[in-house]
Amino acid sequence: MSKQVFSFYPGRVVVVFRKGSHGYLLQDATEEAKRWKDSSVSLKDKSAPIKEEQMRARACSLVRDRGGDVSDQTEVLGEYTLQFGKYKGKLFRWLLENDVGYTLYLIKQFEKEQTAGMPLDGPSKDSLRSFVGYANSFKEIKAVLEYEARRTGAVSSVEEDQQVGFGRMPTRTWGDVWEGRADGFAAFVLSRTTTPGTSMDKLKRYLTKKTQEASMSSPLLASSQAVVMDEDEHLEQAMLNISPSKMVKQSSAALSSGASSSPRNKRPAGRGLFAYQLFGPRHDSWSMFMPRSWPC
């Protein structure tokens, strides 16, 4: 007689990823997803985007009604519906099960928009932010991103000649960023949480390595020298456009070259105004993208 395991949440729903014969995620869209994309506009959701608070209340109600765990953020987020793009109206969970390729695209696109200082307010952007956090909570998605970063993130033999590839000076080289770190840009990059494989992530890994090398070659360097970020009105204005209500005036402070190892729950030293004011304390996980109010 088989042993039965009692479940406190009989209505729990989990994501079932499609995998190939070798266990890798299949990134192509399913036939269902293709039909949705190819369907006439009249069959798609053309309603106005739903606000985050309304979406959360609806998702919590659905999870509770089917006997799921409303304290599980991932399970509740699975009941959120996309408020943007070609799959608008589809569940977050559905997208992971039907188009991993598009999921990876959205994660990378979100990183690019953050880097470029594009406005990230409004129901559509809130939906994108929540979905990125939801997707990054799965080890399967993280594994794909890390694999792609290893495969395509190999830098040339002369790393210093690599170009930044983003921001207002995309042609600036990594070497220039390191040598000119007194302007604060290197400190800004080191303070950010990045997505594997993106231009900012590659630069951050390079700067982290250079910081460690500098610390090893000169033990007193990290404690005796500080990098102070100069005023950058253009960059600050771009950040203000992201979330004006969160930006407050703060005075400049010192950021050592080893800033990347500062405690997670403290504002990064230096004028770490951008990362801290926008996203709060430093995060090493996907939770920074989760809805601001929780639980149900």
C-alpha cells in the first residue's frame, strides 16, 4: 500500500517547464503561443493595464479559492496576468510554460531599460518588473541566463579595449572606466544588481576583478583611498524620471574601491544615490523586483 502524503495546500499549482531530451529548457514558443501571436487583434486583450494593487488582490483571491498558499509570493505571482506586449492577458505562469525564449528577452530588455534610465513607472512597467522578479525566482531560468553569459560573455584577450555598450558613452572602453573611476561611474556600476550576460553585468565583473587585484597588490589602498562621485546632473535627471517620489537630496559620501563587498542592508558608500534611492538596500536576489506590497 503506497504511503499518502498530506498536503496543506491541495490547490498549489507549480510551473512545468518544457525540456528537451538532455534536460535543457526548450526556448521556442509552443503551438498554443504561436496561435495566440498569430491570432487577429480582436482576439487579444486590448483593455487598459490593470494596476498592481488590483492585480495582487485578484491573484490572492484566485490562489485562496483553489486552496493554494497565499503566503508564497511565487505562487501568487503565477496568477498575475501580463499587462503589456504580444501576450498581454496571459498568466505569468503560462508564459514560462509556453515561451521561455520571450521570457529571457523580457529579462534582458528590462535590464537595458534600467541601464538607459528609461521611465519604469505605470501599470505596464510594474507588470514587467513583477514578471522579471517572478521569472528570476526559478533556478531553471537562472541556469539558462548563466549558461548564455558563459557562452557569449567571453571577453577578448585585451579586456581593457572592450566597449561599455550602454549609457551616454557606449564607446567608452572598460579600461577608461577603471582608470577614470574617480568620476564615480565605476562605483555606480558596482552598486547595481545586474542580469547575467548583459553589457552592464560584463563590465561589473571586470571592475570587480580589477578591484580585487588592486586590493591584493596594495592592502592599504582600499582603506586609505576613496573614490568620490562627481556631480552628474544628466544622469541624476535620468534617474529622477524613473521614480521622482523616491529621489531625495543627499550629500556626497565616500565609496572605497571595494564597495562591492559592503553590507547588503546599508546604503552603498559614496554618492550611491541612484541604486539605493531607486531600489532600497542592495539585493543579491530577484526579490528586488517583486511587488512593493506583500503579502495578500
